[in-house]
Amino acid sequence: MWVRSTIAIVLLTASVFPSAVEAQTITWVSAHDWAPQGMSCWMCAGDLDCDGDVDLVLPGLGPVRVYWNIGGPTFPVWQLDLTQFDELVDCHYRSGGFGDLDADGDLDLAVTCYYDSFLRFYWNIGNCADPAWEEDLSVFDGIPNYIGCGQPRLADMDADGDLDLMYGFESGRVQYAENVGSPQSPEYEDRGWIDGIGPAGRGPASFAVGDIDSDGDFDVVRVLSDTQPQCFENIGTAQSFEFVENPQMIVGPEVPPEGYGKGIELADMDADGDPDLFLAVGFGQNLFYLNGGMVLVEPTSWGLIKALYR
């Protein structure tokens, strides 16, 4: 059993007047016993069986490892299943991301393979009680892809009601493709690399999307083979994102000295409304941190400076 500890992270809120600046902290609580062990790799999370809690999928190599959450929405109990995704392509450095692309109430799946030059997609043609998967390579037709890309993520980045696509590169950069269609008829247009999320080190890179600071827009966390976890705060709006690296938002979650970053994911594991963090490191170790939410603290000089230029 891991010892749980609490780490404070400083961010801030600002009103029109600098004198009204208030700093805040996000507390990350280590709870590594919440993470399944035995294999670490790129991971994706979602409520696959629609039972109100989050399940976890490790695509990786060979059979896809599905960890069904048979516990509940406030504390996971994992049950391993190696048969759920028999239809998925078997390829090197397989990674994925869930999202209900057709708004039918169940999760679909975007997939990349390290040596592919295209993006794969699998519709969930089953239902919550019995998911089933069918490949459709036309969904992301025309979106450029390159060897070494990975970790596709589906999220409504422009708050227009449908799911957009983000996917990473070995350098750590993140590409954005906007869904200019609709939930019933998705259509993607490439928008290029996302400014503010630059190259960092040696890949493969993994990233995840979630509203870490509960301000109504999506932030990004990232880890590479030779970096510690990074956070890119969305200082824009839900309709128009703008990312800047903010180290203060991810103090605490870290790759131990003997390991290397392999995967990262955000999911609300304790049903409190904010995303918690999984971190996969080398040698089969998965770490987990609860997002303890925000607490007011005294203003800081860093906060004042950021508020003035936000």
C-alpha cells in the first residue's frame, strides 16, 4: 500500500484590477493503490460499460488490456480483460483515446500506431452493456499523420457541441484538427500544431486533456520518455483555446529517478467533478494522483505578474 501525501500547486485568479488578485492552490494527493499494476504504457480512460464509473484501457503491444472498474465511482476495483478489443489492429506502440463521436450514448475510439501514416477510428457498434468495435478509416481521411505520432484525444476544444481531434508527435508537439461537421456527421479539418505546446525532448510522447483548474476550459498535461510531467494551462476560453506552460499546476506528480515517462491520462476517478491523474512510468509501474481541488492562499509575486498580462 502506498502512503498518500498532499502537494500544493499555485495558480491564480484575477479580476479587472490587479489589487484584487487572489492566488489559489490545487492539491494533488498521491493514491497509487488506485492504479492497476503489471504493465505501464499509453493509456485511455472512459466509462465503457456506462455503469457510472471510469474504466481504464492500456492499448500497448499485443492484446489490449482493459481494466473494468467493478468497484464504484469513488474507489476503483480493477478486473483485467484481454478480449474486449480483439478487433483492434495489432501494431507497434498502439495508443488510443475515447469519445462519443456520434452522440449515441456510448464511447467510440480513435487509434494511432507508431509506424502508421494515417489515423484509425473504431465506431462502437454495440451498446453500453455489450460494446463492439468496427474500424472506419474514413473518419479522419485527409488529416495528415506521420510516423512517430500517437495518443489521439477526442474533446470539444471549441465548445461547439462536437468532438475535435488532438494527437501528439514524438517531439512532444500536439496537432489539432477541428470538427467542422456535427455529432451526427463529423468532418475534420487540419489546423496544424498547437501554439504554446512546443517540442520538449525524446519521445514517444503522451498527453491528456482535461479541465484541471475547473475554470470551464480544457488544459493539457504531457510526459515524454526523458521529461517530467508538464502542464499547459488554457488561458483562453472554452471557445478559443490558448496554451501556456504552467509548471505550478503539476508540482508533485513525477517520474521517479529509476523510471521514464510512458503514459499520462486524466479521468475523474472519485466523482468529484475534476480530473485526477494517471502516470505510467517504465518497468511496469502506474502511479495515480487525486485532484484535491482549489484552496485560496496569499497572493504571490508570480501570480501578480501573470494576472497583469493575462
